[in-house]
Amino acid sequence: MISVTRLNDKRFVLNAEMIRTVESNPDTTITLINGDHFIVKESMDEVIERAVDYGRSLRRLLPPS
């Protein structure tokens, strides 16, 4: 889960595993695999970094193979 901010300054948590696309045009728009769209204050790079960090944190929880 990643925390992001709507344009009205309200923060919310988004399941990073549900992200299909992140676009910057000029506002950052996140599209989920179910078709929902969210416009957020964070830059596209920030959203990507948070999603990647979230994925890395999940992989650290896996037992060694």
C-alpha cells in the first residue's frame, strides 16, 4: 500500500499492486486495473518510487528460497 494525496490535500492509501498506469499530463493520474482513476499531487516519479519500494518491502518478507 502506498500513501498519496488528492488535489484537495486529502491523503489516502492505494494498493500499489492494483496500478495499471501512471501518467503525467500535467497532473499525475493513476489508473487501476479495475479502471478507476485517481489524480494526485505527487509526481509520476514519486508514485513509481513508492510503488517500487512497496514491492521491495514485500519481497523482503518472503523466506529465502
